[in-house]
Amino acid sequence: MKLLSPAGNFESLKMAVYNGADEVYLGINDFNARNNIDGFTLKTLKDAVDLAHIYGVKVCLAINVLFTDDELGSALDTVVEAYNIGVDAFIVQDLGLASLVAKLYSNVVLHASTQMAVHNLEGVRFLQSLNFKRVVLSRETPLKEIKRIRDNCDIEIEYFVHGALCVSFSGNCYMSSYLHFASGNRGRCKQLCRLPYTLFKGDKSIKKGYLLSAKDFDMTDRLSDLKDAGVDVLKIEGRARRPYYVAETTSHYRKVLDGFMDGKEGVNLAFNRGYTDGYFSGNGNIISDYQNHIGIKVGKVKKVENGKRFNRVFFSTDRQLSKKSAFKFFSGGIESAVVSAYDLDKITDREYVLTTTAKIKVGDSVNLISDAKREDEVLAKKLYRKINLSVAALKGEKISATYYLNKKAFSVYGNLLQSAVNQPLTEKDIKDNFAKNEYFEFVFDDIKTDGVFITKKDLNEFRRSVVDSIVDNLTKLPYEKIKPVKVEKTEDVKPLKDVCFVGNLAEKIKGKIAVYSPKNYNAIDIKEFVLKSKKAGAKPYLDTPNFALKEDIELLKDIVLETGIAVVANNLYALSLTDDYIIGGGLNVYNGHTAKVLGKPFITAEWDNGGKVDFPYMTLRHCPMKSHLNATCDSCPYSDDYAYKMDSGKVFRLDRKKLSTCTFYLIK
């Protein structure tokens, strides 16, 4: 399996490369799902690609947002420029952009973003038909479905193994969009899931806390399962994280993949909210008690000396600590203070004191969230690529060097050499000089010299020529450049209007299109809805869930076959249920080219030109009843009167749909 690491900036890129990544993924400002960070521009992208390629690391460019029709031309131009720079693959969400790339530039490698919410074989097959070479499965995809995809498809499978976990189903979170006009599908997520919420049942408050804040993903102990299932690429989340995080997580997974036992202290210090293996063990024990980094527990507060301005905090620990480290204090499991300890003093082998203005109490837990000494050591790491080299420095001949790349020999020549009078060139001189370069560790197969003289300046220039030659060969394009093409405008498409959604058979049907969105899918109720719709002069449709596993898809196919009902496709799998369908909000039609690819009338959850329908704010694949009420499936307390409430007063009702498993939704 290959290891894919994030690179939010150039320093993070270096840390990924130096610590063992096989591939890196990065973004360009304005065209990626992390546009809240200072990423790369087309001007800096060339240096990033060259650095990665020098070390044999591939570069994937995330251009994984939805585009308006007016933006598609610029997005396609970006793909062309980046491909001509040397980017190896493109991570794409927008089907319109993907179709243009596949049609115009068939050699460009496309990876399907996790924002496409693909989690089953049927969705993967559709993407493969569009020339995608790799699919980044949604984090909600269970192990058995990964195996099903691998057994029936030869596309590359990429799967997240570490980092932040979205509480909402990938690509179908609209909370930030609906509340703040800041679409997560446009890279502008406000991370409202990390705020505190209160769970209500009717008017009664049940629980308060970070009820939608997910733990971090950690699949260290499941890598063998992923390998056996046929996963090709392991992905670390974190383009918004610090270079230190990239270094620690990349190093950790590199060691584990290479068969070395590695503790989790480094990744715990880099960032964690507590860990989960996601949805491998059912609906997912994913909810954290925290919204931010908790580090590792190192001790407990023994004494506090309160002063007029500053307080001295004494705490015990078995760990050796360093100045400039940062600590987080917890009182009764709740975060009480964060302190950067510039004046940390060691009193005894097991006791330290620091000064702070924060109010800290005796008995508070002390967590280390940043180890300054360790960070300095990790960030100082440098990697040199080994290159086999032979040098000949002989009288009457030009100094020469021969190196080997992919079993092919390349030679570089310098100045003509003469006999030395009193300072002949030695083997050590050559080795010491060639050690002075940024990228390579030269392994000398042979050095020949017979008492010649060369100036230090000429030897330096010769070494630079050799290094430049190697860099040129490692970074030159293995293909011809492509030319930009003007994007043709599509017809002026608009989403469907006059659509009526009903949640139960008692609701009145209005409009020409009637969509039944039931809590439970059974043929008897759906047959009744079909008859009722026809009597009302409306065409009936079944609103398909945006998440469905193999057994769910089989059930839905049987229902469609038995009832003859058309469907609303909210995920790519639903395109395989019947030929009679319209496109639902979950498929995120955002431009005319995407509408053209899908080839059917559509409903949209987000649309700059108006006409959108309300999709659920969030789709939850974990079970809130288990997470917050310690319930079991055998004694599930769910009812329609559960709701989440923000501190601002905004309320989201908790809805549930049942197939083989439950999926929950936050709705109006």
C-alpha cells in the first residue's frame, strides 16, 4: 500500500517527503476544499512538484470543489497548467469538470474526491465509466463494502487512515452553506459541528456538550484489514495542520507499513481529539468530548500559589519536559486553560512549576499539547536521495561523472585537467565536495584520479552541473504538454420546480412531481403513494437515501421493480436502480456540464441561480442514541421529538431513515 500525505504549504510538503510519503496531495488557492489556508499558487506549484519528484514522490492536486458555469473555464485552465508543470493526478469532486477533462485530455489522471460521497460498488462503477483511475472512498464505507468493490472493480482504492473526521456524510453537509452562505462543497466550511450543542427530547434538555464533534481517525490497528480488503492508498488528512503534524503522522504510518512497531506518542502530540476507527465496527463510536487538540496526559496539579497578577502552578509528572512547550489543563474533564510555558522550571526529578495568569486548581489534569524540544528535532530532519556515481579525473581528459537513474546511465563533463604541481586532487576532495548539495547522498561506485589539479571554483561548478543534470532528469516531463481549450457554454439549464416532498401518506400532494421520502422503505406504503399521486395528477418518485449498502440497494431494486415507481437519485448508486429517475440534491449539481453528464432533470441542494430545495443540514452515519444515551438497537429510544440546539438558539430536528442500518439527519 502507498502512503499519501497532506501538504498545506511548502514546509509541510518537505516534512511529508522527508518522512516517507509515497505521494502528497495539495491545493491551489481558491480551487480546493481547504481555501482557508495559505496553500500553493501556480507560481509556487512548480517548485513543489520538482521537490517531490526529486525524491520520487508523486503529487496529487486537489481541485475538489463545485464550480459554477462561469468558473469551469478557469478550473480547466488550472488543470492544464498544473499538468504541464508535472502534477501526477487531480482530485476532483465536480462531475462537470471531470467530464471536460476526460473528454479533452484523456491522459490526465483523475481521482474521485471523497466529497463525491461514493461508498459502494455501484457508485465506483459509474466513476470508472467516466475515466477515473482512483476513488477516494467516503470515510463511512465499511470494510465489507471495500472488499466488494475490490472483488468487482480494478480501480485504485484510496482510504483515509488518520486525521479529522467529518461528523456529516462526505459531500452532504449543508449546515455552513444554509446558515452562513459558506458552502463546504466550495471549500468554505465554518466547522459548525465543533460548536457546543444541547440534545433535547421535546422540551426536556437531555445532554449538553460537543455533541457533533467527531474524534480523529486512527486506523493504525486496522492496516492489515485494509490491505486484505484491497486498499491501494492510505490517506492522511490534514492540509490545514502544521508541518510538525505532517511529519509525525507520515513517519508513524511509514514505520508501521514497513513493519516497525511504533508508539503513538508522536501522533498524539501532533493533534488528537481522541481516536476512533470510524465505521468499521458498526454505526461508529465517533463522538468526542472535545472540540480541539487534547494532547497527552502528563501529570496533575499539586499546588497553586496565587499572586496579584501571576499564579505559580506546581505539577508532578514522570516525563522530562522542556521550556516553550504548551500545556492544556482540565478540571473535571473540561478544558480550563491553555498555557505556553516559556518559564517552565524543573524543581525535582518529578516536579515542575510554571507561571500563568490562568485560573488553575489543585487536582486539575495536565496535558502536554506541544513538546518544543521534540518539535525542533522532528522539523530538523532532512532526507537525501541516494545516487550511485562514478567520477574520473585523469590527466589530459575532462573531469567526468556518470550516474544512474532507472538503470540508465548519464554522463556529465567538466573542464580539461592538467597535472598538479603541489596540490593533487584526492578522492576525499571529491567526496567532500559532492556532499555539499541539497538533495543527494552520493554512493561512489568508483573514483579515478591520477595527480591532477582543479581549482575549488571549477570543482564546485562541476558538482553543480552534475546535481543540475540529475535534477533535470528527475523532474522533466515524461509526456508532451497539453494546450488549453475554451470551454463551450452549455444550454441554460435550471433545476426542477413544482416539486412536492411528503414524509408520510397523510400529507397532501401538491405540484406535478410528488416525492415520497419515508422513514421506512416498504413496498406496501409505496404502492399506496403511487396511487395517491396519480389521483392527484402528479408523477410519483421515491426519494432514495444518500447512503446505501449492498443489502439496501438490493431492497430498493426490489421495491422499484414491484411498485414501478421512479426515483430521486441522491447518490451515484441510485442511477443503477432504474432508468426512470431524476437527480436529487445529494448529487450536488452546480453547473450545466454536471447536469449534462447526469443527463436527467435535477433538483439541487445548492445553486447560485436559485431554485434549490432544502436538503438535510447533515447526514449522520453514527447513532446519536448510542453516543449520547448509551442505547442499544434492541432498546432504541428514538422518536420524532429529538433535536439539537445551538447556543444561538437554532434548532435542528433529528430524523431517521431505516434500511439495513439507520441513517440520521438534521433537518428543519
